[in-house]
Amino acid sequence: MNTFSFLLNTKVYYGIGSKKNLSDILRAERWNSIGICIDKNIASIPIFEELLHTLKSQSASSFIQEIDITEPTYEYLESIRTSFNNEIDVIIGIGGGSALDVAKGIAVLINNDKPAISYRGFDKMTEPVIPIIGIPTTAGTGSEITPNASFIDTNEKRKLGINGEDIRPKYAILDPELTVSCPIGPTISSGVDAIVHAHDCYISLGHTSLSRVFSLEGFKRVYNYLPKVIKNPDNIDYRAEVLYGAFFAAIGMIHSGGGVTSVLSYPLGVHYRVPHGIAGGVFLPHVIKFNVDNGLKDYVAFYREIDDKKQNNDNEVGHLFLNDITSLWNKLGIPNDISQFGYKEKDKQKFINDSLTMKAGLEGNPIPFKEKEIGTILDQLTVN
């Protein structure tokens, strides 16, 4: 049993119908002027129209910004900042990780006047950040409880966040009813993202005994129920399990740090606009294979959480687990060829160099993972 620290400053309401707590939150906090960032793709869906109507009827003033970008940039954040005035009491983000990250960014910019990119890094804000409520409509990113918001710097071609405890949402509402309308594509992407979080954080050298509890529980629920959601997208109970699992995976991520899979996903997202969950998913089987081939035994715990698995010799389990992940990925349609995104052999060194800048994630892998290993996986994922 190792030592650990634990912090979750977000008050979380989870469960079917938990969106009803939103009115009570606003009333208790006396937040009368609200700003809303909502994914444009869901704004006209009846359940969200009703939610927006409730918010508008309860507030003295409100402003709604529809978010129409899947991989937010600092330029985009800058382009909408003037739509929000400094009298807003609270920012509410409704949508997937992108909408929630934009909400966090706007919460920073309302009182902090410098260009958005000036706050790239950790705790660069000098003025108070507006309180944030995160309401995810996908299950996977964890943005509703993390102290991070990711944006692409289009000049440097890098994905670097605005980070700090002040941008961690004060409240999060995890209502499975709000995820039912999520299309299959984003459902798969976000669910895969949660599995990547659980994987990277469980094996990370920065893990703790407590973070592993959350990572493993998160993996179990998302892995076992995501395929059921894909077959039965309207099943609220299956959606609830995946949302619950993604939440646990995010807690594990907060308390252990990222890993190789997440690192490799960033250049794929920045340069080729691949959705973050899919970008990580592409690399996961190859990272697992590298670790298993080099003797990592940590996959025993994952394998035993998969439904209907018999006990096997621990020396065999790593490859059996890899087979299961590969089979699931095939069912979900996760690509095994990054050239289809536009990647070419001439991009290899740039991709490697970008990955090497994220040392913490690479160094978190229990088996040394450096330039050679990145290049090998890129070659494995490229059809000549």
C-alpha cells in the first residue's frame, strides 16, 4: 500500500434525472446571470431545449453560445470571448469535452483581459475565474471534473491547455438521460477515451493505490458496457454504466497522470484533426503490445475485469488481454492505419518530435518508451 493524496473539489450529482439539481444549485448560489456554452449539435434536441428554457426562466439574464468546433483552438476561444460580459455569475458547459473546455476557457477570459493564449500553462490567471458547472452529454473525457482545458495553438501546431485548480468546475451533473442522444460516432470516441484514461493511469509510474481502484473500476464498466450501448443506444441503464465508468476513469487520471497513449494522441489530433478519443484508441493496442512483449504484468487486473473470463496463467494474460482489446476495437471500427487521416512517412520525424516534448507522459510508462519506440509504432500503423 503506497501513499497518496486525493482531491476532488467538484460537487458531483450523478444519476438518472440528476439534471433537476441544476435549478437548486443556481438558487442556492444566488447565480442570476448565466453564460451557457452548448454543443451546437444538441441545442435543438427537445431534452436540451427544455433544459435551456428552464435555465433562461430561472435567471435574470442569460447568454447562450453554441459551440461548433470539435477540436477547440485559442483563436476560436478568442473569437467568442467578447460575447460574454463581466457581469456573468456562472458559466455552464453543456456537451462533450470540447464544449466543456470552451466553457472553462471563457470562465477564465471574462475577468482576465490578455489574449487567450497568454493563459496557456498552469495558474497563469491573475484575476478571479468565473464559477463553472459542467454537464457532459458524452461519457469519456472527464472534463467536467478536471482542472484542465485543452486548446490547439494553430501557430505552433501544438495542443496545450489552460490549467489550474480555478478552472475545475465547482459542480458537475452526470445525468445518463443527457447522453442518450449522443450519436454512435461520438459515443465510441468518448468511450474509447475513457478506456485510454483507465489504461494509461493504471499502469502509470505515477499511480497510487487509490487511483488504481478508480482506474480499474472505470475500465471494467466502460469496457463491458460500451459494446452494449452501441447495440442498444437508447438503453438508459447501459448509458448510465458507461457514464459512471468514465467518471471513475477520470478520477484515476487526475490522481496518477497520463501516459504514452495519450501523448501519441495529441499530434494526431493537432495535425490531422482526429477526434481525441479515436486518436488515443488508434495507439492503445500497440502500446499494450509493447508493454506485454517487454514483460509488463499489470494487465492481469484488467483481464480479470472483463465479463465471462476464466482464470488463466498470469504469463499468458497480457497477450489474451491484447487479443480482447483488438477484438473490441475491430467491432468499434477503430482504425489501424493512420495514413487514412493524412499521415505520410515524411511526417514521421515531426510527429516524433512533437511527442517527445511531452516528457511526463512518456516517462510515466513502466517500460522505457523513447524515440525509437514511437517510430516503431508509427511504422506499424502506416500502410505502405
